[in-house]
Amino acid sequence: MNHRRSPEPFLWMLFSSGGMVAALMVPILLFLFGIAIPLDLWSPAPAHLLAVLRNPITRLVLFGLCVLALFHWAHRFRYTLYDGLQLKRYAGPIVVLCYGGAVVGSVIAAALLATV
Amino acid sequence: MSVYQRPVKLFWWLEKRSYVIFVLRELSSVFIAWFVVFLLLLVNAIGDGAASYQTFVDWSGQWWVVAINVIAFLFVLLHTVTWFALAPRAMVIKMRGTRVPAQGVVAAHYLAWFVLSAVVAWVVLR
């Protein structure tokens, strides 16, 4: 095996950056939009949220968050399936499912955030 | 030549508390992926106008969606705490030639987390 051409260090970099942005940003966003706002603790005006969303900085931050968080999931979930469920013999399909899913999700995120 | 491979039980990780926490930590990634899906649905709803946003808020206020998000929130907190705890082992930060102690690196991460969370809350709720 040629180690210099292995994609693993690059995938680990994406996993690691994704873990960091997810650790810093996901708790507050999930608390606000998944718990507090649905339970009517706060009700921000839709027009305000749209204005925030249309700010280029917001778009860029959310795009980066989505892509890195998805690749974080892909890498970690791949090894969860390998070790946690003893599925290493299906490594090929698992790699396609995980990283393929992250690529598809990233494209959807880009399309949504560019046109919103 | 065949190599003997010791059979591993499917639920080997239920045998020890630390293994269970390890697997729960690994499972946090599933809830991070769920969050991305939820966020993109929210972005789509906000972009489609006030009525569409209200429909999304009503949908996400159903008991089972709130339940999923509460569970996801707990898993994400587990991710954050374990991630910050490992940070000093993953990075060596030097100030004026001496290595910053592990507690200093962890404290800096918690500080960044609180500041960023406050900024996000202010931007969303102001």
C-alpha cells in the first residue's frame, strides 16, 4: 500500500475540523431551533430570520458548518459500523454510503444556501 | 497461510461502562447528521416565506420531534464535552516557548464555546 497517496489523513482532517465546528456551534443552534423556538420560549420574526439568512457571512458559516459536520459524521459513523457492529467486511459499501452521503448533503446545502 | 482471528461478540461494548460511553460518543455523529438535515429543512422553510416557516415551527413543536431534538441535544453535548476533553492531547500550544497546560487548553475551548453561543443567540433573537 502506498501510504503517501492514502486519503486517510485528508479524511481525518475533515473529521477533526467537523468535530470542532460541531462542538462549538451545534449545541446552541439545536437548543434554539430544535427546543426553545418550537416550545414558544422565543418567537423570532420570520422576516428577521430571512434577513439573517441572506447575509453572506451567515450563508458561508452555515455552508461550512454543514459540509464539515457531514464529513465528521461520515468518518465517525464509518468506524462505528466497522467496530461497533463488526461490519468491517462490508467496508466498500460503507465507505460509499458515508462519504457519498456527505457529498450529496453538501451539494444540497450549497444549492439551498445559495438560492434562499 | 490463515491467521486465527479471535471472534468478537457483536455487543462487546456492553461489557464495560467505559466501552458504553465510547460507543455513545461515537453515536453522537448520527445526531450531528440529523441536525444538518433539520437545519437544511429550517433554511428551506425560512426561504419559502412566513407561512412556510410557521408550518415548520408547528411541525417541530410536535412531541416526537421535540423528543428527538432533546435526545440529539444531549448527544451533541456529550460530543462537545468529550471533544474538548481530548483537545489538549490533540494539540500542543506554546506561549513564550512553554507548553500551555492541558487545563488551559480545555478552558480556552469552553470560553470560545460560550462566546460563540452568545453571539449566535444574539444574532438569532435580537
